[in-house]
Amino acid sequence: MAWVLVGTTKLGSFHQLEVWLEQRSQNIANNNTVIAYEFGIRRTATNGGAYWTTNTNNSAWLTVNGTNISIANFSYDFRNSTYKVLASSTITVPHNADGTKSVYINGTIQIGSGLLQGGNANGTLWLTTIPRASSISSVTGSTIGSVVTVAISRASSSFTHTVKFTFGNYSHILTGQSTSASFTPPLDWCNAIPNATSGTGTITLTTYNGSTQIGSTVSRSFTLTVPNSVWPSFSHISNSEYVADIRNKVGAYVQGQSRVTLAINGAKGSYGSTIKSYKITLAGHTINSVSGTTGKITQNGNLTITGSVTDSRGRTAQASTTISVLAYAAPKISSVRFERCTSTGTIDALGTFVKVTFSGSVSSLINGTQKNKLNYKIFSKRTSESSYVTKTNTDHGSLSYSASTVLSTYAIDYSFNFVARITDIFGETSSFGVVAIGEVLMHWHKSSLSAGMLLPGTVYNFYVGPKGMNSYGPIYQNNGVPVANGYCGRIPSGINLNDKNDLGSLGTGVYWSVQNDGVTGKPSDYGFLVILASFGSSEGYATWKHQATGDHYWTSWNANNVTGWRRFIDSNNYYNELTKYHSDRIIGYSSNANGQYWKYESGRLICRVIGVCPGVDTTWGGMAYGYLSTKDWTFPHAFANRNITLTGSPQYYAGWIGSDAILANKVNGLALYRGNIYNVSTPVTIEASGYWK
């Protein structure tokens, strides 16, 4: 560096006192700098100040960086010179520990004789900072068990370093390192991170010049990773039969029967990790614990068991083993027949013996020797009885069995139930059959005749005897159409003739009913009921004849509803009306607050409302009547026109007084009277009949 005038002071008008400093060489290792200094007096004017003296009683003092510089007394002569050097030399200045340094110079003169004045000049020079402690420029390598290298940037080749690696509770120190330091962290350092695969440590760097520390210690973080060689482990997977019966009978795993107890043994973490979870799989079964038992193994052959453990670092170790499972299926009956026969086994529909023809097999279970065996049994009982009797019980030496067995004795007038059963060491399979009553073309009993079968005892379905022909069930024609059965007697008590289920239960035929006999829903107290056709509650047609008046009524039903009884106005035209109703199909039915209605395919519309005619004491025509007067009725469905017929069916119906007006959608002023009983409220059914199109 060049000289620097760091301080001046005027010595009168023609001179000044000056102090100069110059930075020379620097010693990085020793942390010092050689500086030059100069202390002098300068004549600054050309037209004056040519002072001089030969006396040496002039004194000077100089301090450089705290060091006093000795200066002898001096004389001066500025007649032919402009500058007087009082002191000039070099000194070595040590720097601060951090490499910084400033140098202070202070000079003073005192004049003993002559015209020159005394004074003081001082100043400071900042030196170039000397690099001190080295730095870490890079870190390479990050796997525990592999080399980690620290690159060092140093200011002097004479510097050495101490490098310290710290990771968790582990540390390692390298001394005397120059520009790099290498270290292989041992696998034990994995213990510092038991719950992670990587962690952060610290590298510290201390710089020395010889034995002297240079500057402060510097540090830098670094990452270490658990190597891929560090995993949890376990010794083996154990397996055993859970079902004691299979262990004892077979000593091997059996398809569909065995349950396997599995366990992971010797599981442990590695370098500080712990086992957090277990998993074992076999043939679709999964056990999420160190041990457990599967459900039944449904596969056979060589099956793989896979076990795995996962440690606290999230690393999973897996291993497999194989077991053998014997194929197995439940005992199989290939075919079985139960047939009446003779004692020699000849098939005979009237035989009192039964021939059982059987074929079946069981699975082979070989574990050194054959472990399975076949047993065959036959059971039978009379159909009417509750308990079976064992007829045969055979242990067979092979795994398949086919045979015909003749059993006795089975009376031809009874039916019998049979069971053929094949059993092995695990289970059984049964087949059921029935041997019917002996079959004949006809059977002549001592007092009756049956067709098609022998009938047990005196129980018969159809017979022809001395008192005629009888059937204990309905007779049908034309593929299931029931034939009317003629006179059927009194209608049973409890029957409701407005209920499709009750009507369907009567069957075709002619019935009669009287007052207070427990039959409800009938058009009159006394009368005759004819069920013309019946298909149970799903469909039927019936008529009713009033015993006293001869009036006829008609009803029909289907699976959804009953049309209700309707009186035929012209009883002489009964059969024409019957034909018309029978062929006309209902295409719509509904109900609302105004009543019910039925729409027929022909265009007919019937509306009905059910109300109560109150008992009222009133006199009309010299007689007492109860009547419903001036009652308006809005039809539940509008008619196409006003061509409407009104009818009513109250108890003890007598007739209409009339109505004010019949419109297409309603009737105004409806009035109804009835005789014989008054002062009693009576249910009333009112119908309007016309056309909807």
C-alpha cells in the first residue's frame, strides 16, 4: 500500500508538522502486519519560512501503536530544504484476534531556539483485516456406515483444524485436519433416530496455528440417513392346526375343515427401532397381530403364508413359508332311488319290500396312510310317524360305494319316508325320498271303489258305493274350471257376503240363509245364494233370490274388490242381465269422499254411497216412516248424461219418495223411506247406474 498522511498540524504561517503511515507486508499465520512510519516538518511557503538554527536544544516525541519512538534533539535549516525528517522506520504490528487492526501515531515537537513554532500531529490508519478461522465449504456423504467428508476453506496453509461430528448422543473428533476431514459414522449411530430413517447432526470446525486457536469455532448442520441394510427382522412363522379333531384324525391340514394358528416369532427392531405392527396372510385370511387363527381354509395344495413386521422407522421386513392342504369335499351322493319291489328286488308297484339303489363317495385324505373312511346308513319311517328307524349301518373299506339294498317290510296301503346317508370322518350328506302307497288301476273296497291308487283304511277321496257317487273335494272340468256342486246346504255362520275371501271360500253351488243366522252382507234376511263360478278370492260370480219377493240380486268379485249386491229391476229379464254382467269387464275402480264407482268396458258406470237412514217418527199417508229427506249426493264419478237410474238397499227396503233433480254429476233432494221398523237408524246403500261414455 502507499504512504498515507494520517495527521498534520500548522506550525505558524510557513510550516506544518506531519505524521505518515504505510502498510507493508502481512503475516497471516502470525496475524501481524509490518508498517512504515515517518514523522517530519514541512516548509509549505516559497516566499518565507527559511528558518534555521544550529542549536540542538529542540526536542521531539513520537508514539506509534503505543510504542514510544526515541528521537534525539535536533536542529533545522529550511533555507535550502522544504522537509525535515524527525523519525522514519518500520515496526511489526499484531492484529486483533479477529484479524482486524488500526494503527495510531502521535508526534509532538518543542522548539528551544529559532523562529519555528512547536506543535502536535496524530492520526489513525486501518489495516487490511487478516483472515482468521477457516470455514466449512461443503459436506458430502449422508449415510450412516458410509464416509462423510468435510471440505475446509482455510486462510493459511499453516493452519490445522479440529473437526467434531455430533449426532444425537454420539460424537467423533478429528484433529490436525488440513483442507478436508473424512469420517465413517458407525451403524450404532442409527440408535440416535429410532423412529425415523434420517436425522440432523452438527459439524464444528476449530482453526489452529500450531497450538494457538485462530478465531472462533464455526459449525454447520448435516443429515445422516439410516442405510438400507438396517431393517427389522423375525426368525420364522410358526403354523399349527387349531382344530383338535383334525390334528387327531388326520395330522395334516384339510380343505374346508382346517383352521390354522399362525405366529411371527423372534421379531425385533434394528439399532434402536421397535416393532409397531404385524401382519400374517394365508389363503385370503389376514391376521394383524403377532399371532392368531384363521377361519376355515377353503383352498388346497401348497399355500403360501406371508408374514411381515413394521418397525418404528416405518420399514417393513417380510418372509414367507409354505404349507400343504389336502383336498377335501363333503361326502357325495351321486344317485339314489327308493322303489317298491318283491323280496328278490324285482321292481313291483304293489311290493311290500323297498329297493334302495345307492352310489356315493368320500374324499381321499392321505397323510402317510389313508385317514378317511366311508359309512353308509338307511333310515325309514311311516310317513305319518315322527321317528326314523335305522335299517342299515355299513362301514365300507373303500372311498366309494355303490350297492342295491332290499329292505322289508312296507305295507302297500301306507306311504313311507326314507333317508340314505353317507358319512366320513368329518360330516355327512343325506338324500330323502318317499315310497308312495301301492299304485293300481282300480281298487275295490268291500263297500266302495277307488281309481288310480290304494287308499289307506277307510279314507278315500272319491268312491262309488251302494249309496251313489261321492267326492270329498271339488270336481273340475276343462282344465281346472270347477263344476257346480248343486245343493250345498245352509250358509255357514260368520260368512260375510260382501267379502271376496268369504265368497271365494264357499265354492260353487246353491246355499240358503235365514234371519239372525250369523251371515252378514246379504241383500235380505231370507233367501237363496247361488255361486255360479268361483276361482277362490281372485274371481267369482253369484246371485241372490229374495225368498218372499222373488227379487234377484247380482254380485261379482276379483282380487281387488267386490262389486256389491245389485238388484235387478226386471226379474223376468234375469238371465239377460246375468249374461250382460258376466261378459262386461271392469276396467276402472276408485273411491273418494263421495263414495265408490265402477267403470265397465261397455261404458256402464255404477256409483255407490253408503249412509245411515235415521229413525224419525213422522206420518205420511196415514203411516209412520223413518226417512232421509232433501239429501244432496255428488256422484264420485260424473255420468255422461242424465239418463241415470237410482236404486237403494236399506234394511226392510220399501221404496223411494223421490228426488228434486237428477243431474249428470249429482242428485238433489234425495229422499228415502222404509217401513216396518221406525225410530231405528238403518244403514243405507244407494246406487246410481248409467253410462260414463
